[in-house]
Amino acid sequence: MARAADIRAEGVIVALLPKGRCRVALVNGHRLVAWRKRSQPVARLEIGMKVNLEISPCDVAQGYLVEQKTNLRQ
């Protein structure tokens, strides 16, 4: 069976979790746990930062951080 395409979504970091993970709130109100891919450059994560996510259609409670945008406080 072929793998379904990943879902792309935009969200905001609402909590920082141990082991480099974070809780992200999507635009539609759904919250999920996200972490960086190994190939992604290391950057400091902050609460309120906008991020783009890649979510598997099989498990929508987890996702990968694809891109980090500017901080909302600026």
C-alpha cells in the first residue's frame, strides 16, 4: 500500500516539552505534539513562534516542524 501524502499545516507553539518537543496549536484549534526533523538546523524554539508542520494522515496527534517563522512578539 502506498503511503499517503503528508498534511501541511501552520500553527503556533504554546508549550515547550522535554527532549526537543513542543505543543503546537493549529489555526483550527487542534493541538498536537511536534518535534524537529534530524536534518533541520538547530534554532531556539520559543512560545508564540509561528511554525509550519508536516503531519502524517495516519496519526494527526504528532507532527514534524518543517519551518520556523518569526516570533509573534516582534
